[in-house]
Amino acid sequence: MRIGVDVGGTKILGVAVDETGRETASVRRPTGWGADAVADGIAAVIDELAVPAGSVSVGIGVPGQIVPGSGVVEHALNLGIERSDLAAAVAGRTGIRPAVDNDVRCAAVGARALLPGLESLAYLNLGTGIAAGIVDATGPRRGTRGAAGEIGHVSIDPAGPACRCGQRGCIEALAGGGAVAQRWGRPADLPVRDVFDAADGGDVRAAELRADLVRGVAGAVQLLVLTTDVDAVVLGGGVAGLGDRLLEPVRTALAASAAASPFLRSLRLAGRVVLVPQGVAVGALGAALTPDAVPHDLVTRRAAAG
């Protein structure tokens, strides 16, 4: 059995998958605040999913920067974690030492499993913030310090809106859900959808925000293709829930930017951007399938934990 755990700011989602990668069970729990509470929640999810006998491997996807190969999480501020050896904390509670990676990289692994025709891809997570996970046949790319794919704070418009990082015109300032909501300034359960709806209704300010969002996503796609030459860029995260309302304008923007450049036209950017398959817990699936997860004997694991 493989267990994957996707840790978010409000919920911990765990899935169990069989040897074919098919989901067999899932569990959701609220996310606690701070390193101990997060580890407790993860351990509870693992205990609920694990069968009484046999072997199990566990992968965990978590926000923040992961020191490569260590299981140490840094700067997961929306979880109340500045630095924590999450792998050791979970092993101490369950007897299973998990593989720990950034949640967006795990989602990239999950997306590649769902799109088997692609040799390589970049999973562009469009949520409150923006980051990418890059994966190919060798596995996810992490970089020397675990920061590969952190493209949200690449500025593509020095005269653009201010970003919380101190720059102007960052991809995240244009297309991040949090930045769009702040610039929109109107109460809404789904601010980005509210912006798109208002733009469709003729609201000039909403149309400007929508254009900036599309420009930011298109810029991120172009950046990822030019730097990694992946087969596809997969749009995921909450903003990607807009579906074709987002995808088609992004493809149009990519085609327009390539119109004057034979080189860009040769890359077929518009045809290399797709939506993540809907209805699948892609982050938890990717965590379960991480190649670094080591099987543990369930008969002895509880004794080891305690």
C-alpha cells in the first residue's frame, strides 16, 4: 500500500492507492496550527488509512521549502511552521518514516501519473500564490536548495502592480488569487470567479484585472517552457477551477505573443498548456507515488513508534 498526504492550510487530505495507482480510500482532517499539531494530524490520517498487516510507504506534500533529502520543512508560515523535522516527527508517532516534499512538486508527480502520454511536465499551481512543480522520467526536479519552480516572484512587468515581495509586476501580483482578491476589493466567496463574472458583465475594472491575470498565467507558461522545455504546462490549483474560461484566453494570449516570433511559434506554446484532470486529489496522489517513499512493515511499526 502507498499512502499520500497533502497538507494544506485548512485541511489534511490522505489517500491510499494500490499497486496500480488506483485510489482505494481517502481521509480528511482539519489542519492544526504549529509543527506538533500538523504532525499529530498527519499521524492520525496515516493510522486511519493503514491496514493492520503488510507493508506501507508514505509520502507527504507540504507547503514551504524542503531541505532536499532531509524531511525538514522550512518557512511553511501558513501552517505555523518556521522549521520542523516533519519526517522525524511523523516517524516518532507512527513508526513509519515518510518521504516529505513540497506540495506543488507532489502535485506535479500526480499530474504526470494522470497524463501518461507526457514524458515531462510543469504543474503550475494557481492558488493564493503561484509556484510550479517540474517532473520528468527521472522524478521531480528540486534544485540544490529545494527551490526549483518558485516562479511566482519573477517580475514580468516592472510597471505592474505592487507585489508583497517588494517588486512590481511579479507573476503572483498579476495572477495570484490573493493578489487579485486584494486588488478587486469586493467581498466574495470566490473573488477570482467574481472578477471573471463581472468582466463578462461589462465591468471595466474587472476586465482589467482579468486581463492582468491572463497575462500573468501566459507569462508563467512561457517562462516554464523556455527554461525547462517540458512537454506540457498543466494548470492546477483553485484559480484553474475556472476551466476553459481561463484556459482559452491564456492560449489566445500565448498565440498572440508568438505571432511576431518564428522562434516562439516553433515552440507551439498555446498547444502545450492544459488543465489538470478534475475530480482527483492530485497532490495526495503524487505524494503517494513519490519515488522516495520507503516501504515499512506494518506488523512492527507500532512497536517502533512506541
